[in-house]
Amino acid sequence: MSNTAVTADGRRQRGDESRRAILRLAVDQASLSGLDGLTIGGLASELGVSKSNVATLFGSKLDLQLATIEAARAVFIEKVISPALARPHGLRRLIGLVELWLDYSEGRVFAGGCFFRAVGADASAKDDAARELLARIDEEWLAFLTRAVREAEPELPGLAGRSNAAEVLAFEIGAMLDAANMSSLLHRTSRGYSLARSGIRDRLIALGAPADIGLAPDSATT
């Protein structure tokens, strides 16, 4: 390999490392102050690097926002989606998915709770590529949750014969997860997480799930 190629590879590696460091900070900041709170100058100052270096890596503020959203999506997949897929098929996977999401929010994987709920409120009022990307990710999440409900349907006889029952139940579960996240941020307590666990558990039992499914307020993910 030529010296020029070695130099280029070194620069590329340093650039990738810098990009990752910037995005780690950006996702946390955005979860606290929204996407509009992100600035190239602010991130540069926080990290002690030049503004031109950050601008070279991301270009525009919109490019920075899009990269931040994608970085948050990758973390969400790592912390919630992939571990859920490793669970046994059916009701156990659905229960695991709920617990993983609650742990993701309560454990503050992002400083401001669920990244997507934190940035979604402001972004929903706009009409740009960031809102479109967030909408697409939200649709992916609801579709994944709905799929998990459908896979559990044989163990939830109360869903049988009801049109769009899986979609409605997934929406209800998602709403309780969102409410727990918002409550914890506003009230600075974990009570919302206990209520969400109890509410989702009671809903599933009412549909025919066994009483020992877990999701008790003090239950741990296994």
C-alpha cells in the first residue's frame, strides 16, 4: 500500500471516529433540547474541536439532524429491536419487547428519555426531510409492535375474529409506553413505568394471556 493510501486511510479513520463522537453527543443533546437545539458551532465548542471540522463532516444543519436521527435509530435497534428478535416467538417476545422498551426509556439510554418522542413534537410542526425520516421510523416501530402482537395472537384468544384487533392493541400498548416516558420526564418519578407495566399486563390477561406473564410493576426483564 502506498504512503498516500495509508495517509488517506488514517484520515478516513480519524474522520469516522470524530463523526461517531459528535453523533454520540448530538443524540443526547437532541433528546434534551430537540433537533433545533443542535448547532454545528455548539457541538464543536462542546467537543473542543473547530467548527470547520464539524461542518466538513456534516455540511448543513439539516444533514446533521438527519445523521443524528439515524444514529439514534441504530441505538434503538441495538437496545430494543435486536434483543426482542432474540426472544422466543409469540407472547414471550411481545412481553420482552415491552420490557425492553420500558428499560430503554427508564434507563435513559438517551438523556432525555425516548429520543424519538423527545424530538417528534417539534418536528411534527415542520415539513422537511427530518420530519419525514422521523415519521418513517415511527411507522417502522408501530409495524414491528403490530407484528409482535400478531405473532402472539394464538395465545390471546380475545383477539380472535376481530378486524384490525392487532393494530388497535399495538396502538394501545404504544400509547401506554409513550405515556410512561412522558410522565417520568415531567414528574421525575418512575410511577408511570409501573402503571404502564400493570396496564399492559391487565390488557393482555383480559385477552386470554396467562396470569403469570410477568410485567408486574417490579418485574425485571429476563
